[in-house]
Amino acid sequence: MSERRILRRIRGTDTADGAGVKLKRIIGQPGLDMLDPFLLLDEFRSDSADDYIAGFPEHPHRGFETVTYMLAGHMQHGDNHGNRGDLVPGSVQWMTAGRGILHSEMPQQENGLMWGFQLWVNLPASDKMTAPRYQDIGPERIPVVHPADGVTVKVIAGELAGATGPVAGIVTAPVYLDIAVEPGAQVEIPLPEGHHAFAYVFDGIDAQVAGDKLARSELAVLSPGESVRIGGREAPARVLLVAGRPLNEQVTRYGPFVMNTPEQIHEAIADFRAGRF
């Protein structure tokens, strides 16, 4: 198999979102505006309640999907259609906003570590006005595999070592893996050749990605290829490996609305103001 290599390295920028939640924005910032079909990647991590307690009060979405992966802490989500659910450690929520939804995510703790990711995935023009839906996935539903000695992988989306992730029915055919590697361990992960892919080291000091050292809090944009090699160095590490089929469509975005044309953005704003979400 042809192996992928690192094309670009990106470090996140510190920012705040929602009602003041402090986070690190890795995709969706000047250094990496997007990586089709991925529009945004945020990491939130703090054990200070002042950094997260205000949460993400009700806000609109249209035209894309949000993926929340909780590593630590407890958030509760709700929407204007009466849906409610809990995001506990190890859980995933894949929300397809489609034609429009008003959504909130609020902390259910006043102290302790809150840590996780939110990824935005674009929808093709044909699906932007689809009905909203959720895939709420508890940690017990996420398969864990050991494709090599010293390597443990949580398979959230895609397939690896005979396991299939619970996320289903997503048009961009995503791969979403949480890879833990021990010092000196190494594994070759197959990826669909045409997918855009990135690796992000989120725990430990650094990791070996595509034959190069990748430091913690550093994202690698990967070249085309059929696989990528992930390994440990002097200390244990965890790597987020994500891939998706690019849409190759025009992207017009305005805050929480992601459409194909400016006219569609104006329509989204009008629909939101008129209470049609």
C-alpha cells in the first residue's frame, strides 16, 4: 500500500466560543481554514470551571454536521424539537443539522476536567436541507481493537481490524479513530485513498506520524495514499486520526450556517429570524 506522508503541520489558536468557553481551534483558523469536508476542529480542555461553565447556550445550525467526542466531563445537549441527551466521558454525538436546528450543550459539572473535541463536517448540496438527526453513542458501543502490540484503537467511524464503528449513514464515509500507542509501538492504519485525512496528537509529548515526529497539540495534514503509519516514541501518546471523502463543492459560510451560495446564507438567516428552524 502507498503510505501517506505529512504535507503540512498546524498548531491551534487559543480562542473562545459559545458563552465564553475557552478552546483551541485547529481547523477553521487562518492557518487552516478547512480541509474538505472538515470545516472546523476545536479541542476544549480545562479543569477550571470558569473556562467552561457558561457552556454553549441555544444556537442555530444549518447545512453541516457537528461531531462531539467527550474524553472527560459531562455535557447535556438539547434542541428546539425536544431532543435531550447526555455526553459522558467516552461518548460521541454525531448531529446532522441539515435544514436547521437550535441546539445547546451545557456543562453538568461545576468542577473537574472538561475535555473533548468538536468537529464540523460539511454536507453536500443535495443533503443540506435534509431533516435533522442525531446519533448519540455511549462509550460501551464504541469497539476497541488492538491491531498491533502496544496499540489500542477506539473505532468511532470506519473499519479497523475487523471492527466497524457505530457511526453510520454519513455521506462523506468518515474514518474517526482514537489511537493510543505505547513507547516504540507502531501500526499501519489503512485509509481510503481518495479521502482527505489528518492526524492530531492530543495526549503525551509527541508521536510518530508518517515517519516524522508530531508534537502534542500539532495537527498533520496527510498526503493521498492508502495507509498511514502511527507509532509511539519515548512516552505513551494518543492520536486522533480522521479522514473523509471530499465534496469538491463551493463553500459559503456565515457563523453557524454553511451553504453553497451567498443567496442560501441569506435564506438561512431569514428562516432563522422567522422561527422556521
